[in-house]
Amino acid sequence: LAATGRLAASIAHEINNPLEAVQNSLYLLTRAVPEGTPQRSFLDIATRETQRMSRILRQMLGFYRPTTSMGPTDVNALVLEAETLVAKRLREHAVRIEKELLPTLPLIHASAECR
């Protein structure tokens, strides 16, 4: 059962990232299309259905919630890891991140899942 939960969580995570991109695109398109038009109706349907998919994915993730340990966490390391995870996508869209990391920041008490 635990293996099934891990598999469901893994699949949900893999689907969630492209789904978020679709939801963001739909949001931008919806803002550009006037209400009351057939195109807007289609966009509204697509938005509702992607929201439904998001809810299903959250339910899948609920099947597997490993116990998380809390502990000292370096905020600077978290920022660098997050940047690494999205770096390729940011480059593809010519997005540049400006950051000012402070090595003197104290560690925070956070879940290991932050990483």
C-alpha cells in the first residue's frame, strides 16, 4: 500500500507542473477574451476542468504523506535549490532572477520536504 501511495504521489507531482503551466496560460487568455463570447465560454470550461484535475492530484498526493521531520534549514540553500529546479524553464522564457543571499541568516526550523 505504501508503494502504491508513493507511485500515486510521484505521478501527481509529474502531472502537476505541466498542469500549472496550462492553468497559468488559461488565466492569461481569459483576461484577454471578453466575457459573453463563445471563446470565453470554452476558456471557462477549460479552466474549471483543469481546476478539477488539480483537486484530483491533491487527493492522489493525500494517499501518500510520509512523516516529515523538522529541523534546522538553511534558507540560502533552499533558494539555490529552488532556482536550480526551475533554471531551465526560466532560461527558456528569458527570465532572470536577482537574488541577494545573506550567509549570516540564521537557520530556520522547517520541514525536510522544503528541500
